[in-house]
Amino acid sequence: MKMNVIDISSKASGTIDLKDTIFGLDPRKDILHRTVVYQLAKRRSGTHKVKNRSEITATTKKMYKQKGTGSARHGSKKVPQFRGGGRAFGPTPRDHSIKLTKKFRKLALKHALSAKIKEGNVVILSEAKLKSPKTAELVKSLDKFSVTSALFLDAIEFDKNFELASMNIPNIDILPVHGMNVYDILKRDKLFITKNAITEIEGRLDE
């Protein structure tokens, strides 16, 4: 698969060949869905907690006599039906994460990249660099692409000026290839990948 390469100012800068085994798959929603669920479940803290009946501090003395009051029979004030009582079957700390094999997660990355290519929402950049760390300069460049939501992928680490300029722009994320993941790729409308990042991605995902 051949794609055009452009620079950050939206000028043509040659072409590049992409491997069909990574960027040319027919995207499967079930694989992408399972991986997004895996990622979101893994990031949950699982620290939600309520007190059950045994953890409530209250007297266990019978509240009133068994008969003759005209009210229902009750014993301890710790029971769930009273205000301040313990909760029945409430949440307790737990691990929400699920398991996916490395092979499946690698396949999901290929399908996520292929999905973006199929949508026409991938831009190959010659490099992601700016002359100065000015947000206005990057915003001006993004306006040429008509972009309001994007993820930038670079090989190892980003140019410091580019990184600083992108920090103040909402819905613009940057990631090195080793931090690339399905959720962040799908979350943003546009995907910008540098030529160096393409080399890294193909080396990481090519079987």
C-alpha cells in the first residue's frame, strides 16, 4: 500500500510503502471492542467499598420487646433496612482486569491501524518537529489539516518543541510507538504517524 508523505506545514514530501499485513486488514469490530474493554477494565482502581453488617459499630441489643408494640419484630440496629446499617451485598475491593494474550493484543493494534487507514484518517508525516515551542504555531499547522482531534505517533521520543506546543491544545495527544494502544488510536479522529514511527511499528508488529 502506497501513501503520500507530507510535512507539518501540509506540503508534499514523497511517498511511502506500508505493509498490507499491518495497515491493509479488513477491520473487525469484535477484536477492537474486546481490546478496548480490556484496556478500560485494567485501568479501574477497584477500590470501591461499603460496610457490611459485621463492620457497623452499633449496639446489638434488641431494639424493643418482641410483642405488643404494633411494629415489626427487630433485633440489631446493624441490619440493612435501618439508616446507618450495613449494606447487603455491596461492592468490595476487587481486580476488574481481564486477560488477553499478547498475540491478540498485537492483532488488535493491526486492526486499529487498518481501521484508521480505511476511514481515510491517517496522515504520514515526514517528521513531527517545530522551530519553537509555540502552541499557536502548531494550531496554525493543524488548521491546514482541518483537525480538532488527533493522535501523533513518533518513533522513540518527540521533539521537545513539538511536545511543549501540543500540551495546551485540547483533544491532541502524542505517544511514542512503545506506548501505542488501541483505545487511544480509536479515541481521536485523526492519526498522524511519522516516517520513523512507521519503521518502528512495522518492526514491532510484523510477524
